[in-house]
Amino acid sequence: MVIKKRVARGHNIEKLIPERSWKSFVKLAFFLYLFILAIELIKKASGGVAPDAKQFILQNVSPLKAIAVGWFSTSVAQSSGAVSSIAVTFVGNNIIDLPTAVYILIGASMGTTITALIISLVTVSNKKKDFRHGFEIALCYSIYSFFLVFIVFFLEYFFGLFSRLALFLALLFEGNFSYLKIPDVVDIITGPLVNSLSSSNFLLTFLVAFLILIFALRYISRAIIEVLGGEVKAKNFINRHFDSPIKAYCLGVILTAIVFSSSITISLLVPLAVSGLIGLRRSIPFILGADLGTFTDTFLVSLIVGETNAIAAAFAYALFAIIGAIIFLPNTDFLFRATKFTSKKLIKISRKRALYVLLFFVLVPLAMIVFL
């Protein structure tokens, strides 16, 4: 007798990531190399355009517009890692100042929630209730990010809290990072390709670097999940460790830090919610933890750039999530109620209305960029 393993709703057995092998580790190393290569190309290109770009940005980018730039560009690229990497590189090359980078980064943290919204739209569900459960996971992430954007903007605009505290931490720990010697190693392994791919047209170099960065970040997450044993194993592991808020929060931090993407780890929750394996209330601590875990790729970029302001920008990105956890982790019921109210009362979720939410999510920051 053949025993078939049961696959929960939302899992497509034909699309499961295969078991890890030596090829998985080779792919991971290759995509990490592309990631570092892209950062080095961006550094070189931004250095060439620095004088003109700095004057233009300082004259035209207000704090609200900087948030909108981070929000919109992340929504379009579907990669907060790509946008935050560029912001950190720019601040390290003195193209933008640290407060402007803070605003762009908090906008990027808002924009990255669009991936989970898209995943919830395309996840197969037989009942409207099942679809709503999946969509509410993504909606909760967006609502949390909206509140966090408002809080960070207020504290940074009126008190300069994040830029000042992040710079203090960067100066305090700067010497402790020097032993890594990352810039020297990076120059050895990427120098030949950087020189061959660089062009006198700095805009072209930047575009090539940006495309490589998006490609690398998109496949790094998949490669890491493959090394971990596959998507289904990752989902089952998540589901087993949701029995306490603290454990779920720590799991969110660790898994996201490993895979470099909060949108990936939070998107893994959507089919679990659709299949009835987890609920919104149990997912909220994980979402808060994932928001902190996404700091790892930004921090890696800051080490590659090797400048104090770049490291400070990375610390600021982590401080956003820490403030969010301090405020919302003891008050997860607030996020739960806000999500349920928005879902059931305001937009009365269906796939059509969810699509409107998605369009709103892209058009609002675009309007802010054009009209502010």
C-alpha cells in the first residue's frame, strides 16, 4: 500500500522547492557574489555623479517626498533590500545626508509590504473567508508599517531622533567592525568585474548595477530557503513555533535575518492562513520580528561601503523595527483589531477590492512625488 503525504491547501506540490544539495550552496554563493558586485558598481557609479546629484537632491527632496521615493520605488521594484542598499550607498558617498536616508528607508519599509499583498491576491483559495484570512496577514503588515512611518516621521522631523541615535551607535561601534576587513576582501573578489562592467556613462553603470541587485536579491531568498530544505519545510517549521508571542517574534527575526527578506518570510504566512493552519492574532508577533530581521542586508551593505554614515543608516533601519516592537509587541491586540476593522468594515474584502488597495498602494506615493 502506498501512503501519500497530505499537502495543506495553499501548497502546490509541483512548485515545491527541491531538497538541498551541493548545488544549492553553489547557487547561494553565486547570488551573494552578485549582490556584493552590484553594491560595488553602485558605489562606483554614485561616486561619478555625486557633485551634481547631491545638489539636485538637496534642492528638490523634502522629507515627505523622500518617504514617497522610498515607498514608490520599493513598491515597483518589490525589493526593499535594493532600495535600502542604494540609500545606504548614497549616504556613504555623501550624495544624500543621513536624515534624508532615514526618510527613504522608512518609505522603503512601507513599500516592501506590497509583496505580501500580491501573494495574497494570487494564492488559490476556495472560499472568500479563506482568501480574507490570507489577505489580512498582508494587510496587517501594511497597517503596522503605516503607523510606524507616522511615528518615525514625527520623531525624526521634530527631534532628529533616529539620525542622531544611529550616528552615535555607528561612532560607538565603528572600531569593532574594522576587523572584518570587508572592503579589502570585496575589492579582491569583485575588482576585475567592476572595472570591466563600469562605463564612462555613470547612469548606464547604475542601471546595470540596479538590475543585478534586484536579480540577486530575488534569488538569494530562494537559494537560502532551498539550502534550509525547501519551502514546505520552512512553512511547517514556522507553524510549529507559533505557540508563544516571544517565540514567534524571535522566529520572525531569525528567519528573516537568514533569508534577507521580510516580504519572503511574511509571504510564507499567507498560504498557512489560507489553509487554516495559523490565524492573524498568532501571526502578528512574527510580523514584528520579521521587520527587524530585514535589517541584515542593509547592514551588510553598510559594511561593504565602509563609511560611518552608511553604518549609521543601517542602524537607523534597525531602530525603526525596535521602536515598532517596543510599541506594538505588548499591544498586538491593537493591530489585530485595526486589521479586522479595516478588512471587514472599511473595504469589506474581496479580490476586486483587494486589487483596489494594491493600486492605491502604488498611486499614493507616486502622487506625493509628483505634487509635493
